Amino acid sequence: MGLWGVTPHYAPDLIGFGGLWPFREPPELELVFGVAEHVWRQGYATEIARAVTTYCFTSLAMPAVRASTDVANVASIRVLEKLGFRFVRRDVVGGLDTVFYELAGHAV
């Protein structure tokens, strides 16, 4: 549980983050990732999410990784689907229209 900072190989600048974070009550660990706007659409979000999920499966032996995002966050949904996450459900959580995804049983 926690976050890793992400820097590109060519500079020491922090451009993103990824990890597992406890969401909701009771807390449930979920994949979390984000990148700075100036590096959007360069594949970093996918690379970060893939690294975290691979770690979850290979080092932590987790049977599944869960993730959620606002319905309007199309870019994050695209990353999850690209990595093979499957749609689980849609619900309103804390007033936000939220979609839930899960990736089970294998490294990406």
C-alpha cells in the first residue's frame, strides 16, 4: 500500500505516481495512478498502471487488482481496458458517477 513517484529516464522531474490506495469505508485497496498534464498521451499512465499491477501479481501474490474512476475520466478507463481490466459495475459513490474494474489472476 502506498504510492511510488515516477520520473522519466531523461530528467529528475516528478511526472506521475502510482500504487495501491485504500478507498471507501471499509477501506478497499485499489490501483491508483496519475500523470502530469504536460505528459498526457505519451503512454506514461499505461506504463505506470502496468508496473503496479505486475508488482501486485508477482511480488504480492494478489489474486486480483481493483480500480475505479469517475465515468467522465475516459482516459483512465481507456488505460484500464487496455491492460485487460474488466468492467464490474457502475454506481454513485460520494455523489460521483463511478465505474469499477478488476483484473484477475495474471500479470500484465
